[in-house]
Amino acid sequence: GVTLFLSPASAKYDPQSFVNTASAAGSVVRVVNSPALMLLHDVTEMQPMEGQVLGAIRKYRDLIGYVHIGTGTAASSPSAQEIDLQRLKKVLSEELGYNGFVGFECRGDGNTAACLEEIRAL
């Protein structure tokens, strides 16, 4: 079967989005109540909207099927995040036992090899 991922879009980047928080997206996923719809939690998008990224991940863990770690508009690698990626990794893997998808976004300076090496080091 096919699984769809609902990703809330930060009002900072997309002011017309009506699903712009993990809470709003989580509510939609809970109401639909289908294993074919899961939450895509975009750490970079949700940080400016909610601030408590780890709290939201803990709250919606049962709905999350994909965690996306972007780099924002100016950063070029995962280490440029405002988020402590080691702590995020620990919460996901050790505390919550998360074994779903995690995606990373690298952009900016064009040094793909260095970006990939940072991801491997996590």
C-alpha cells in the first residue's frame, strides 16, 4: 500500500498554510485514523512555529512516520541547525525507539561530501 505523509508548513515560510503546526497536523492524522496517513515532522519548519521540537516529537510519536531535518534558507549542513542533533538522535532512537525515516537536507555551499560526512557522524 501507499503511505501519505502530512507535513505542516511553517507560517513563517508559507503564511497561507492552514496546517502550520505539529498540533494541527497531528489532529488531522488522528481524525483520519488511517495507517495510510502519517505525520512528517519537519524539525526546521516547526522550530520557529512551536519552539519545543522534542516535546512535539514526544507528543506525536505514534503518528510520526518521517522526521525531516532541513537546513533553513541560509545554512548549508546539518551542523548549522539551531537544534542539537545529537540530542534529537538520542530522543528518537533511545527514548522513543523510533525506527522510521529520517531525511536530511543539505544546500548552499555545494560541498555535498562534507554534508554527507556530517550525517554519517551522527
